[in-house]
Amino acid sequence: MTVVQRINGGLRRVPAWPVYGLGFGWMGWLFYMGIGGRLGPEPVETLEHLYGELALQLLVLGLAVTPLRRFTGVSLMKFRRQIGLMAFYFLTAHVLVWAVLDVQSLSRVWADIVERPYITIGMAGLLALVPLALTSNNYAIRKLGPLRWRKLHRLAYPAVLLGALHYIWLVKGFEIEPLLYAGVIVLLLLLRVDAGRARTVLGAGASFGR
């Protein structure tokens, strides 16, 4: 048995639901740290940033699942739904901390969305993920059909790009970290495009052969 087979065998024995426990547990712990004044002199801003960055990291991890399986054989497919939903929940928490604890005014929230491009972009990314979160269940797959469901869930691609652009635009001055996220995201998307083209070519070849 190879190392990859052992890893996949171990992963098959691990249930997917603990991803939610770990995600919500970490979310709650960070909030507790914030209200306890243990996130530095600007706890609201720090909490807002941490939630947003964790959401982006989970989106990147979700994008990496397919290339990881294709190039290494290691499969995290059974956890992909939970990873995507936790990304959405962390992003929602990021927006709520910003709106409720930071801005604290519905009129100002709306004004910021309209007048500040980086916030407009961030909200567009969140809205793109809403239909994905609502349809991340077996009932939605049955109702939509696998083909339409997969097409709908391609909204994850523009959503993660908008998230990366939001992060780049948000920071003041030149910082390498947001650019690294953007570079990894673009690379993962290119790998997925290449995989899609390969499947198209192989499919055409199979049809031609028949």
C-alpha cells in the first residue's frame, strides 16, 4: 500500500462533520478573545480581519481540493462541502463584525457599500456565495440536477477572485500577503481550466473514436 493510499484510507475513516465543530469553535474562540480584550488595542478591527482572512483561506483550500487530488492522488473531496460552507460562515461573520460592531449604522453601511469600491467588491463576492451556500445540500443537487448544480457552483470562481481583489484594495500601501493570496488563487483557477480543457479534448476524442 502506497503512502497516498494510506492517507486516503485514513481520511475515509474521518467523518466530515467535525469540520463544522472546528470552524465554529475557532470562530467563537476568536470572538471571545475579542470581547475579552485579548486581540490587541483594536479588537474589532482585528476580529474583522481574522474572520475575513480565514474565509479567504478556506475558499483557497476549497479550490485546491481538485488539483490536489489530480496531482498527488490525495482526496479531500468528502470535506469540500464543509470547507465551502465554513468559508461562507466566516465571511458572513466578517461582514457582521464590520456592520454591527465597527460601523454601527445601517445608513453608513449602505453608504460604504455604494461609495467605497473595495467594500462593493467584497459584498459582491459575498452575494455570489449565497446561492452556493443555499444549494450545498443533497436536496438541491436532486432538484437542480448535477449539471445545473455544477454550473451554479462555478460562482465560487468569481467570488474568490473578488475576495482577493477586496483584500488587495483594502490594505494601505504595498503588502505582499494579499498578492500571494491572489497569485495562489489565479494559479489554482488556471489548473482547473487546464483540467477542464483536458476533459473536453479527451471527451471529443472518445466520441470521435466511437
